[in-house]
Amino acid sequence: MAILKEYHKPTSVPEALALLARTDVNLVPLAGGTRLVGALETRTAPGVDGVVDLGGLPLRAIQTAIVDGAPCLSLGALATLTDVCEHEGAAALAGGLLVQAAQGEGPVNLRNQATVGGVVVAAEQDSEVYAALLALGARVVTTSAAGEMVTPLADLGAIDGLVTAVLLPEAVEAGAIARISRTPADRPIVAAVAVRHGTSTRVALCGVAARPVLDGAPLDPPDDYKGSTAYRRSMVAVLRQRALAEVAA
Ligand SMILES: Cc1cc2nc3c(=O)[nH]c(=O)nc-3n(C[C@H](O)[C@H](O)[C@H](O)COP(=O)(O)OP(=O)(O)OC[C@H]3O[C@@H](n4cnc5c(N)ncnc54)[C@H](O)[C@@H]3O)c2cc1C
């Protein structure tokens, strides 16, 4: 385990940003800790002097909001995957797509801890929740010393400051996930998520690049004990077709 020299639990976003901006120590945000704590334990997050625990920030609410004149569902960055599954509006979105995706993300104890912001920042290659957010057309609110910015998830690069919310369109008709995994409860090897928005359908893929991507983006599938690059590449067409057929039905 890395030896941390500092632990902070601020209660406001400006206070958290000020701590993260310090140059005398390298402090990193800690949300649910499901990824970061493991990385600190295995020393795969080198150079970290301490953490800024985001748990005291008022960023856990899930609520409807009007952004740029359009109604949307705002998921606070600290909402856990369980919060999302238990929220009536979020759980109903696209026929329960987020609930299905969250269940693929991990067991209930993981869902009780892992946060929406953590999913977005970690951008794990096999994250079905991330792929579902992409297919839903999510936009990410980041807050830094420069102010607040809203960026489509598909265009999100390195994060300046903190992710504070994820915005989803409220009117989404249907969604579907097609996946292959070693067991039904396991993380996917490859998955395709399709979402119907009016007359158009958006598909996102996971397990085929360094992070989940929208269909059409260049693929660079990993080659590991779960599946070779060639196998993952060949599964994309099958899963895309299954997800599209299900969402059309
Ligand atoms: C048993 C197990 C199974 C897992 N299965 C999956 C899986 O199937 N799919 C998957 O994608 N992941 C999986 N993970 C990894 C992990 O659960 C996810 O990446 C999770 O979403 C991270 O969320 P968190 O809130 O715990 O983030 P943390 O671990 O607290 O943080 C993750 C990273 O994001 C940064 N961060 C967190 N919140 C913010 C914020 N608001 N603003 C800026 N930076 C922030 C942190 O600094 C850190 O770098 C698994 C982990 C475990 C232990």
C-alpha cells in the first residue's frame, strides 16, 4: 500500500479544487475508491502523496434540470451506481438500460461504492455503464478554477478539475445491451449498447479499445486471457447486430 501523507475531506467544490491545485504535494480525488484504493495498494498509481475525499461534497443528487433550454436528467458525480438503479427516472430511462448496465459493472457491494464520476474518469475499457452513457448521448459537467464546462462524453479528454455531474437526455425511447462474457455475472469481454433516439439509433462498444467508444471510432481491441484481439474484433459485428435488433423490436 502506498503511504499517504495527507487526507482531506472538503465540504465544498471550491475547497476541493484548491486542494487539488496545490503544487507542493500531489493530491488526487477519491470518490468510491473501488479503483483508486486498489491502484494505491498495488502501487500502480505512483507519485500520489494524498487524497481529497469527495464524499463530503454535495454532488450526490439525481434530479431533472434544464440545461441550454432542454430538460435533462442530471446525475451528480457522487451518485453511486446503486443510487442510479434506485432513482425512478434514471432507472426507467431507455427501458432500464442503466440498471442493466450497472448490474454488468459489478456486484452490489461494488455498485454501492462506485460513483458516476468515477466511472467517467476511470473509463475502463470494459465498462458497460460508460458505453451506455455514450449511447445515451451523455454530457459531462466539469468544474475547474476556470469555471464550469459541459462536454459531450464522446469528446471528453483529460479532465481539468473535477467531474461534477453527468447530463442525460430525458426523452429516450429504448435501449438494449448485447454482451458476451465468461459467465452471466462477469464483466463483458465485448458488449454493444444501442439506444434509439427518435428515428436514429446510437451504438457504443466496450471491450474493443482502450476505453468504450461510439460505433465507428477506430478499434484497438485488447489481447488478453478473456479474448484475443481477433476474437473481440469478430464479435463486434455480431453484438452490434443483436443490440440493434433488440432495440428495434
Ligand atoms: C471487484 C471490482 C470489479 C470491478 N468491475 C468493473 C467493471 O465491470 N467495469 C468497470 O468499468 N470498472 C470496474 N471496476 C473498477 C471500478 O469499480 C470503476 O472504475 C468505478 O467506476 C470507479 O468509481 P469510484 O467512484 O470507485 O472511483 P475511484 O476509485 O474513487 O476513482 C477512480 C478514478 O477517478 C478519479 N475520480 C473519481 N471521481 C472523480 C471526479 N468526480 N472528478 C475527477 N476525478 C475523479 C479518481 O481520482 C481516480 O483516478 C471494478 C472494481 C472492482 C474492485
